[in-house]
Amino acid sequence: MQYKDWNDVEFRFGEFGPGYLMRGPRTDLGVVRLRPGDDASNHFHADIEETFFVVEGHATVWINCTEERHLSPGDVVRCDPGDMHYFVNNGDDNFKAFFIKAPWNPTDVVQVPWTPGEPVPDLSEDGYSQRINKGV
């Protein structure tokens, strides 16, 4: 059994970004917090499914750089392996969502530079397809 108070989460960028409540051995559980104007970089996981449950504030998530969803408390979004996802908080309040990633693999993340308004990245370039196929 493991226990952690979510108020004790250490966020990657101090007061915002992702922060983990528990890591492995089969799943990751964490919280992502975005202040107004913050974003979470576009990325995907080759083998990991990631689910987000919004508990506070509003944000926009872009899936595969083409599908835009406006999120509010109570919304749930699941990203399948290979789905790029990018979050931005364009609101006036903090955004907070819990996330669950499974199966556990702390190295399975591929950053794909992109922000809304830019062309959709070609994943056949820059070795992305090799990372997808290897689950790296």
C-alpha cells in the first residue's frame, strides 16, 4: 500500500506543470496544474495510455494537433498510445487535472514541438516513427 497527500506533490516547474503522486510499478498517478497562460508541451507516448480527469478550472486540449476540446471540471479525456496531446490554459483561473498513465514506463515520452496555428508535425521525420515502433 502507498499513501500520499496530493497537497505534497512537487510540480516539475515549481508551482505548475505535472507532478506525480505515485510512480509504478504498474501505473503512474499524478496532477497537472497550469496557471493562466501556461501550457503543457505537445508530446505522445508510444505504449502508454494516459487519462486526465479535470477537477478545477478550464483549459483546451489539442489531440494530434487537429482535434480541439475545451475542458471543464468533471471532463475526462483518454489519450491512446501514439495520440499527441497539448494543453493550454487560456482562462483566468488555475487549471488542475489528475492523470493516470499505464502501463508504467518512465522513459516512454516523445516531445513533438508544436503549438496551435502551426502546421501538423510530420511524424515520419526526425526519427519519430522509429521511436513509435520501439516504444521509446
